[in-house]
Amino acid sequence: MDIESIRTLIDETEYEAALKSVRPYFDNEPEAGTIAAAHFDALVLLIEEYEAKHYPIPQASPVEVLKSVMEANNYTRADLIEIVGSKSRAADLLNGRREINLDQIRKISRAWHIPAGALVGDISA
């Protein structure tokens, strides 16, 4: 894929070709301001656009984020209880019976360094 032929990717064949074309740039990133750097940037943008359209990643719910962080960091229910203040609150949060409130979001975010936005959920619902 040369610079003159860069355009929106329309099918899997073009997507695969773009992936193949961009791979070498990760091993040898081009110098900023060069045609190679512009090509690299354009390919990455086109690939991201195609993936967003054809392979969207659903937003994780606050409970899924919480469970994922706990698993990744080997945190236990006891660790969560220490933050939220009670065994029943922690159980309700993890079982989806209760939404995480603003105070809990702040506490969990500070304690486990999770972006607060990841614990808010879908605010349009």
C-alpha cells in the first residue's frame, strides 16, 4: 500500500493488507516529519477506523471493570470490603444488586488507581 493509494478500508482483504503494511513500522518507527511517518500515521488511523466499525469493543460495566481490576491485581473481597466499608455492600456491588455510588467510586478510584470514569457506567441510560 503506497501513500497515493491510501483510502478508507472497505473489506477484510484491504484491512489485512493494511495490517501487513503497518507491521514493519512497529519494529522500525519512521522519523517524524517524513513521508514514511505520514504513511504510518495514515495506516494506523485507517486500521483504527475499520476496527471501530467492524470489531467494536463493548464498554465494560462498572462491575466488570471492578472484577477485572481485582483479578488482575489479586485483590480479594476483603480488600474491597476495606474500601467500601461493609461486607454486604461489597457483595451487592460484585453481584450487581447495587450500583457503585459516587462516594464508592471515589474511594475505589483512589485506592486502586482506576479512572473514575471506568466505574461510572453508561450515563445515558
